[in-house]
Amino acid sequence: MWVFGYGSLLWHPDFPVVQTVPGKVKGYIRRFWQLSPDHRGTEEKPGRTVTLVPDENGEVWGIAYRVPDEHVDNTRQYLDFREKAGYTNQLVQFYPDDGSNPFQVGVYISPQDDNPYHAGPQPEQLIAEQIVACHGPSGSNIEYALRLAYVVRTMAPSIQDDHLFSIEQSILNLCKERKIRDKVLADVGYHELFDDHETQS
């Protein structure tokens, strides 16, 4: 079983893996259009996570993880539970960065129809405002968004994800403006947003 990671799976797969392959899926774009009522927010105040949105000219960079055969069933159950709030598993074609033959991977995508957690397109500034305000059992929504941007930028420096990086910049501006000191700011190299004597939480 191969699983394509394009969001938090990029830094926290949390299941057995025997091989990782960086590459892309085509025909999609990555968007913060998925509400998160259980990881980066709550039912009363949902955060935002990414999903894949169909776009005939789009492509999304990420990592394909190969799960060992003896862990396939447990991993599928784990991922179905982890992605239970609106995501469904689909098969898509994956194109390795090294130019080797494409192959099919499973990927969790938020369907746009009959899905209460699919928020659809909204101005990126409003999405950033929501991210800054939300926190859930898995941590702050700020941590999710900034860590995702950091991973994509450092692991795939040739990739220009305008939506992701624009929201990242809006979040950084809001953190500086509101003196928000989420620990992830230092973790991903943005400690300079604050004076040296200001301690981040």
C-alpha cells in the first residue's frame, strides 16, 4: 500500500513506512478549504487544513509512503480514523521526482459535495485569520500551516505553491501584529519576528 502525504503526513506520518518517494500528483491543487473540527480546531471553532481540489492544470508536490504488507490493515484503519472529518480515500497517479515510472497511491481528499467540512474558496486573508484564531487537540492551527509551508519550502525548494505561501505570509503578519508567540515560529526560523527579550511560549 502506498499513501500520498501532502499535509501533516509530510512531517508526521505516524505509521510504519519502508520506503518514501518524493513526487507529485497531477490534476489537483492544494487548498486550505477543509475545516478541522477534531485536530486543529473544535466543532464550535473549526480550524483549517489542506485538501486537494481538482484542477486540470494543477499539480501538488508531496511524499509517497510505502506501508509494509503486515501493517496495511492497521494503517488503513488508523488513517481512516485520523482523516474521518470529511476526507475520503481515493486512488490517484503519482509521478516520482526522479523520473521513474508513475504508480498509483491512495490519498485522502475532502469531497466538495455533501461534506459539511468542505468550506470551499474564500479570501486567503480570511483563511489566515481563522487559522490564527484556532487550536485543537493536535495543537495550534498556526503550527500546522507554518510547518507545512516550511516542509514544502525546505524539501522541495523548486516548488512554488502560491496559495500556501501567501497564507503563510498573512499568518506571519498577523502573529507580528498581534504579538502571537506560538512555539512553531521559532521552530521554523521566524523567531526574528519578536525582540530577543520576548520569550515565546
